[in-house]
Amino acid sequence: MKVLSVASEIYPLVKTGGLADVAGALPLALAREGFTVRSLIPGYPSVMEKIGNAQTLHREADLFGAEARVLRTEVAGLDLLVVDAPHLYGQGGNPYVDAAGRDWPDNWRRFAALGRIAGAIGQGLLPDFRPDIVHAHDWQAGLAPAYIRAAGNTRVRTVQTIHNLAFQGLFHPAIFGALGLPGAMMAMEGVEFYGQVGFLKAGLHFADAITTVSPTYAAEIMTHEGGMGLDGLLQARASVLTGICNGIDTQVWDPGADPHLPAPYDAARIAAKAASKTALRAAFALEQNTAGPLFGIVSRLTGQKGIDLIAEVIPELAASGAQLAVLGTGDRNLEVAFTQAAAAFPGTVGVRIGYDEALAHLIQGGSDALLVPSRFEPCGLTQLAALRYGTLPVVSRVGGLADTVIDANEAALAADAATGFQFAPVTTDALRHTLERVLRAWQDPDVWLRLQHSAMRSDVSWERPARQYAALYHGLVQG
Ligand code: ADP
Ligand code: GLC
């Protein structure tokens, strides 16, 4: 079976968040299940620089204003189709926003082009690759199912995956005419969303199947509180909506062979994790010989991630003898709050504002616990890496965090099943209460070690999710 995966970012070529990790790892996992997968991505400068001799498979005379090419190449085991269109993707920088954080003004055209080429490939544009499934990720690929539906009579089946309902790709209705979709599609039973053109709405309306990245998030987005205006549509399509938890690439995230750690470790050699803690403390100028746990954060610093709750409890954390190492970038006010906390608690709180893969690995390796207090979290990947690194996740009980971490309550502890700590609701009081539980567990090295072992036994690989996607694809193709 042939699958075209369509995404606006893909690890290791271009990444702003977990979408890239998934778009980069799922095709490899599906290939291991016997699927032929190609990934369609935009040819941003950062992508064009990294692809070697690509083959030109197709020339499109006019893709939203100028000529474009579809290139094929292989990078890191990924079979890539790249839309080379400098008039759309040539400007460099972040794929979505300018240096001031404003959306690129032509985003509608840039990602309509991605959807249009995906749709055309679904219709047989490339003679050597006629996909059975076109799998669209997030709003940037959301028009692909609409273009395929517009073409009418077709055997290709479509899947729309929601990685984050907060980003919907909403644009002024005046752009509709330029999309080249039938006029009747500018309707509630189509791409229209409260008077605007909604790219994600289009995918959710037209795709044969909808997935999101955890079962709990699938349930949450059908509620008024979690649906971000799309709950009605999602309820109407509940029979084709499923939640499949993400995995992580267990070769990229492997404490036994991680080039960013000073010494490898695994469940049998967990004492060697101490070398990473020493290195992490050094990297963040934290005191070396304190007795408390070291908490880590690797996150976008935004409201979604609930990082402001941490900022509020820093004085108590510091008083308890714990330490904190924060890596992140995002909202200016949060960057400032953490930078000030680091200045107020030198040796106890360390902060690095920025994006740094190597440091992300060192935080996973060197921390004792990872804080993920999200207000909502479709899946979350950092808690999965933490489990694998024996770094106990402390998470809010929402979305994929609820599905992937087993709270250290009495029953789970007794059954040796607990892998971390959950708190609910997402308030500073609930967080405080749970941090007290974490500190109590830390006081008992046997309990902590058992938690680490259970965490490291968690299956965070892509194997099971890939089988779930495989079953979904087979079901769609068999009708
Ligand atoms: P989201 O996609 O909502 O940001 P996820 O947990 O799904 O959240 O994925 C985040 C990914 O980005 C993880 O691979 C994480 O390690 C990485 N990441 C986030 N912030 C940083 C950062 N500042 N530096 C390096 N990696 C980061
Ligand atoms: C989004 C979500 C995150 C998820 C990631 C990959 O960025 O915010 O929870 O893990 O997509 O699916």
C-alpha cells in the first residue's frame, strides 16, 4: 500500500515542534510495517540547502503565481517529495511567522499550494507513485482532502490528523476565489468557518477519516470546552474520529547511545545517569552538591504549556531544596519571568532561552523529573522521552499526558505500575500539592528507583501506533 504523508515540517530537516518529530518518525515506522510512504514538504531554504541531488519529477507551470517543481530525494531514510517554489517558500526563517512573530502574510497561498500539490499527487500526478492514502497533518495540509474531493471520482482515501486544534489556518474569505475550488465548497458543508476560509475545517469536513494524537484529546475536542469552535463538526464526525498516541524515535532518544550525554545509561546501569546530572548542573551553573531533585523543562513557552504555573511556584521549589533547569522559547513575558527567576535564585534556577536540540537531550538525561503542566496537550512528546530516560514526568492530567503517564498513587505504587505524577485541575494549588508528593517520593530512594524502572519499561516506541495507523489505512482502502 502506498501512502503520501503531507506536513509543513519534518525532522531532521525543519522543526518547530512535535509535528516535525511525528512527520519524521511515523513514515519510517510505517515502512517497517510494509507500507511505501513518501513525505511531501515545502521547499523552504533550510530544506533546499540540505537536500542533495534531487530528481525533478514534475513541473507545474503556475502554482499560485509562478512555476514550481516537485523534487524527489532521500534524506535520513525518508523518501521525500519537495515542493520547490521560491516564490512561496523562499523567504527563510521560521516556516510560519516573521522575526516579530507575525504570520507570513501569504501563508494561505503557501499552504494552499501544499494541499493542491498533495491533492494532485493523490489524483495521479506522479505516474510512478499513485497513493492509496493521502495523510494530511494539521491545518497546513488541510486543503488536500478538499482538492481531492473537488476532483471527484477517485480511489484515493484521505486522513486528516489534528496535532493541535488551536492552530486552524483561518483566512479572509476573499482568498477563496484564488484556491481554485468549486464555489459550492465555500459553505458550512465545506471549507467555510464562521465566514472565513478554514484550512483545518476543510480537512475535518472532507477527509475520509480523522485522527488526533491521543484518545483523551479525541474525547476533549468533542466538548465545548476543548473543541475550539469545532466540537460540533467533530461530534458529527465522531464515527470516523480516533485517537492514536504518538511514539518517539527510540534511536534519536536513547539514553544508552545518546551522543549528547557524557555517559550512556539504561535501566540496568541507572547510576550512570548521575554523570548527566553533573553535566546539566554545570551547563546551567547550578550548585553541584545539593540533596534535592533537579527538575527540567523543555518546552515552547506559551499559555498552552502552562509554564506560567511553574513561574509562580519557583520560590517554594527553591525553598524546598530542589533545582530547576529550563530550556524554551516563546512568549516574551514568560521568557522574561524565567530569566528574572534565574537571576533571583542563582545556583538553583538556570534558564536558557532558545532552541537547542543537544541541550534538550542533556535535560532529559540529567534531570530527575520533567515538568509538563500543560493546560491542554494533544499528545506531548517530551514526557515520552522523559519516561525513556528515567526522568519522572510530572504532568497535568489532560490529553496525551493523561494517556501516557501513570500517576504514582497508592494503588499504582503497590502494583509497581506508576511511571510519574499527574495533577488536576491545572492550577498552581494542584501543582503545589503534587510537587509535595514528588518531594516525598524523592525522600525514599527505593520508591524513586522503582518509579524510574517502571518509567523506563514504558513502551514509547512507534511500533504500536504504527500498527494502529496501518489498521486504519487498511480499513479505509477496503471500504
Ligand atoms: P509541541 O509540539 O506542542 O511543542 P511536543 O511535546 O509534542 O510539543 O513536541 C515538542 C518537541 O520540540 C520535542 O521534540 C521537544 O524536545 C522539542 N523542543 C521544544 N522546545 C525545545 C527547545 N527550546 N529546544 C530544543 N527542543 C525543543
Ligand atoms: C502538537 C501538540 C503536541 C503533539 C505534537 C505532535 O504540537 O501540541 O501535543 O505531541 O503536535 O503530535
